[in-house]
Amino acid sequence: MNRITETVIEADPKLPVIRMTREFEATPEQLLRAHTDPALFARWVGPDALTTRIEEWDARTGGSWRYTSVHDGTEYRFHGCFHEVRADRIVQTFTYEGDPDGVALETLWFEDLGDGRTRLRAQSLVDSFEGRDAWLRSGMEVGVDEGYAKLDRMLADGSV
């Protein structure tokens, strides 16, 4: 049964944190693979108007990553380190190179709901409320929603 799901995005009122929750018709293993396989990740991450090119990808505890997203010839670069990669969660840093001082610590949890469904919970801790609010104003929800919709299609067609 296909269910339409939405991503819930919340700003913590007491901490400079963004929390996201979304359910997928996928196993935790499939979601982990979608987040750690560079070819798969490049296909679904971000808004529909962007294409993504992986520059570096070492999805293991202690590894690092870097990718470039392109929109109408303009390039946007991102990089970070994988602090921990395991079956039920990923802990990583995330930096948009256009704002190199704005480093976020991100944690993703893959919660098995049974029956081939998984809840993805994500938390991004930034260094200030101003930085967090800038992320929220940036239109990030469009990239999150469109990216996860692409991931849903990839899961449905067996790409993941």
C-alpha cells in the first residue's frame, strides 16, 4: 500500500536545532544505503532543479564527503565528515561552503516500524539561533520534500 508522507520540520524553541521526521516504505537497510551509496545519494538529494556531483565519498566512521549541486550553471558545494556510520544511525558534520563558518552536527536515526516501513528522524545542531533560522528561511523544506519524494520513487521502482 502506498502512503503519501510528509516531512515534519520543527525548530526547537530552546536550542539552535532543527528536527525532521518522515516515514518511508523501506527497510532501515534501504534508507542507510540511500544515504551512504554515493551514486544513489546524488540521484535523490536536494530540490528537483539541482543536479548533484559527488566529489568525495567515504561513508564510514571517520570518513569524509564533498559534493557539488548545480542549478542553472551556478555551483553550490557542501562537505563534511562521517563521525559514525552504523546500521541504525549516521552522525556527520555538514557545511555549505558558501558559509564556511556555519557547521552543523547532524544525526540521522533509522527506526524500523515493521512491515517494510522505517521512520527517519534527523537532527541538525547549528551554532546559533540566527544560523538555524537562516536555514529555515533558505527554502530548505523544498529541497527536503522534493529530495525525499525522489527517494520515495527510487524505493518504489527498486533502485534502492
